[in-house]
Amino acid sequence: MGVLSMKGGDGEHSYANNSEGQKRLASDAKAVVVETVKEMIVKIDFPGCIKVADLGCSSGENTLLVMSEIVNTIITSYQQKGKNLPEINCCLNDLPDNDFNTTFKLVPAFHKLLKMDVKGKCFISGVPGSFYSRLFPSKSLHFVHSSLCLHWLSKVPDGLEDNKKNVYLRSPCPPNVYKSYLTQFKNDFSLFLRLRADETVPNARMALTFVGRKSLDPLSKDCFQNWSLISDSLLDLVSEGIVKESDVDSFNLPFYNPDESEVREVIESEGSFKISNFETIFGLLFSYKTGRTEVKDDDDKLDQSFRFEVIRKRASIIRSITEPMLVAHFGDAIMDRLFERYTYHLAERYDTLRNKPTVQFFVSLTRK
């Protein structure tokens, strides 16, 4: 699943230049992350070395922004108790195809975000590999952070042969298609928890944020709006003779947005972690920095040119997330045309889609 990495580099369609929404979500979750780190430090009694992992870190400034908040919280907690600073091992994990180089170029900027000079105390390293596999030695991690990652599955589920002309769930679809996605999510999330249980010390904390859904019905239109637009755009290219219909039929996204009960069920069934906090964050995942200002999907008074600028930006965000997967299956040549069609369909349905709420779960877990 190396192609699951976001689009690297710093170009127009790169993830680094299309992750304002993710930054906004990280800001929303900041208070809970800070509190979770503080609780961990007290419970583990101010250790002399703290090892922190950010799983699915991707690339760009957001990665080091989150890590700087964690390190600053550690610094403040130790200073308030008059204790010597610990050594802090910051481990950035993502798949091997991730653009680690872009992130590591920002390390000097990371140090400027810290409350004090921690050279010789704070160490940053990259850990390439899937978080659905073992990544760290046994009982070595004190704090694990993962943001907007666990809705991505380890692989495309088996048994999707009947999911014709769709890249994901869509209403209507055969019942076995939904069951295949749910089963894959449960297996993957349970495995993730079991692996992290091996790697974390007792009383370690995990702070996880991922895309969920409010509706108990997984076929509600609110659950797959971005992906249905990709399906429609690919079918346009089939009609134009650019893409084979059989290629569309054989492509499915390794994604699942669970509801709260499904998340809780896996955590409680796996049994290694206790839920310390479970929050649902409603809002708009995408905010946009355009040439003029920052706007959001719920801004009502946009002139037509500005409105189209917002639509194009949203299409670019989806492209930065999905392009590596699409290129691996369909090739690079169709990407510009595909996202021209995506932009068209988004514009057609924009008034309906723009105020649809997004749902993210923030889950704080304690290692038993």
C-alpha cells in the first residue's frame, strides 16, 4: 500500500500545499492533545526519556507543528515541577513512499517553534513503514499521536467484485460490499491497537483523530460525497474513451469512515486500552487560503470568480490525497482531465455539498 502516501513535493497539487483543513483540525484538537500529554507525564512520573511517535505523519509543516505542541507541553510540564528536562525522542512515521525530505527540511523551523533551546535533548527521526505492522521495540513508547490516518485501511477489502462503477460505498450498493469494508476496518483497527499495545509502556497515552460519520447508515450520502464525485468523473472519462470501464470496476479506495459505536466496539473488544476521552468534532474539514484571503465552505457571500477559486482549491485538496492511488491504477496521463471533470461535478453540486458537516473523532486512550 505504498501508493497510499499523499502527493509529495511542494507543487500546486502537493499535500504540503493543500492541507490547511488538516491544520485547522489539529488546532481544534490541540487542547485535548496537550491535556493527554500532561496526564501521561504525571502517570509515568516524569521519566528521564520520553519517546513520542506521530503515526501517518505525511509531509509538510503540519507534521512538525503537531510535534512542536507535544514537545512544548513536555517542556512546560517539567519546568512547572522544577524538574530537569528529559531527552525527547520524536519519531515521525509514514509509509516508505512518503516525502520525508520535505518534512526534514523544516526541522530548523520546528526548533524555532519550541519554547526553549533543546539541542542535545530533542531528537527527530523518520520511521518508514505501515502502522499496521510493528514499528518500535517492545514497551518503548510513551505517547502516540495519529491524525487523519486510521480511516485509511491496510488494503482494499476482499469481496468487492460486485461494486461496479463505484470507487467506494454508494447508495445503492450490494450489502456484501458494506460488510467487506466494515470487516476490513475492524480487523485493521484491532491490529493497530494490538501492535501499539506491544510497543507502549503501561499508562502510555494515544491521541487519535480520524474521519468518522454521524449517520448510523453507512450509505447516507453524507458519508461518501467526495468519493462519489471521483466515481462520476472516472465514468465521464469512460464515456470519452480515455479510461476502460473494467479499470473503473476494478478500482476501490481503501477507506472507511466508521460511526462512534463501531470505533468503541473495536477498542473495547481488543482490550489493551481504556477510553479516556471520546469527542466528536463537527465542522468543515476544508478551509482555503486563496490569493485574496482565507475562506471556508460556509461563507455565503462569494462572488462567482471567488466561488470558483474555492471550488478549484477543494478539488486540488482531494487530488493531493488521492492522486498517488489513482496514478498507480490508471496512470499519470489522465490526472489533469480527471480533476477537470471532478471540478465540474463539484461546481454542479456545490450548493448542496458545501454546508454538509464533516465528522472527525478525537479519541484519547490509556494503555492498561
